[in-house]
Amino acid sequence: MTTLALIDDHEVVRYGISFILQGDESMKVVGEWTCGTGADEFVARTGADVVLLDILMPDCSGIEVLKDIRRRCPGQKVVMFSTSSVEEDIVQAIKNGANGYVLKDAGAQAILDAVRTVAAGGSYFPEDIASACSLRAAGKVLTDREREVLQFVSRGLHNEEIGEMLGITKDGVKKHMKNISRKLDASGRADAVRIGISRGIILP
């Protein structure tokens, strides 16, 4: 039997998942959690085979929760479960070790397929979100520092100002911007900001 732990702040979602799994005798929900705080400890206590983790939590990002789970339980299998199909959410989930990603509107069968696949040692990234996997494989994912630089650029700061904020040289900022433009296929600073916002890489 595959045991499952649910981490989602919406009661109706947790109830719905439990209801779906009632019809499958090979799966069992062994615990539910409603927020990000303490979620890693909850997962460790349950010892569940698979964790179904919401990416949009009320107190912190599900990505941060994923990082906490990875630190406490390195081998834990985690499927991100979200309404968000924003590229950056998917990329960060993959980067931080998620075994799968399923959208909440994908339907009951997709959820079951994701849990079964990941429990068996596989990964589950459907075609509609697989482009983010391709970006990561192609080395086009921005580093955390590059995201910081682009966020400051979006606020209208010059290279020297950004360098002072981040403790790096002006030439260092220029190098980061060159890499950002290359990875985003951007024609310049303004275009990089536009692409970054549209893809959810930085906040508007």
C-alpha cells in the first residue's frame, strides 16, 4: 500500500483528495497539514511514501517547504500540487528536487497517476508543463543571484547601484545581465524585465 501525506491549506481540497483515494485500496492518506510552518516535522512523523504539497501556502511558499522537507528527509518523494502553471514555480520545484508536478484542475486520474508514478520511483511532469523541464536541461534557468539582479533592474536601478546592493562590482552586474539576456533570449534590459515578469521569474 502507498501512504500519502497531504499539505494544503484548503479543507475542501484535502477532503477531495481523500475522497478520490477512498476508491483505491492501494493508497491511504496517513496525515494532513494546513500550512508551511512545521510541515517538514509533520512529514517526518508520518513516514509517508509520497507527499502531495501545495505550492501556494498562506504563510510561506511551497518551494520553501519543499526545501525544508529535503533537508530533514532527503529521500522523501514529493509531488507539487498547485493551481499555478507559472514557469518559474515549475522550474523552482524541479530545481529543489520535486519528483512530480500536477495541476489541481488536471482531474482525479492525473492525481492518481502522479502518486503511483512517483511512489514507484519515477517522475511525473505532464506535457503541459514539460517545457520548464526542457529549459532546465538546456541550462536556461536563472540562478538566484541572476534573479536578484533582474529584480533590481526592473526597479530602475543602474549597475553601480545594484552592485552596491549586492556587494559585487559594476562589471559583475554587467556579466550577470549578459547571462540573463542570453538565457532569456532577450534583446536588452527592458526586454529581459518584460520576459522575466511574463514568465513569473520576477515580481512586477
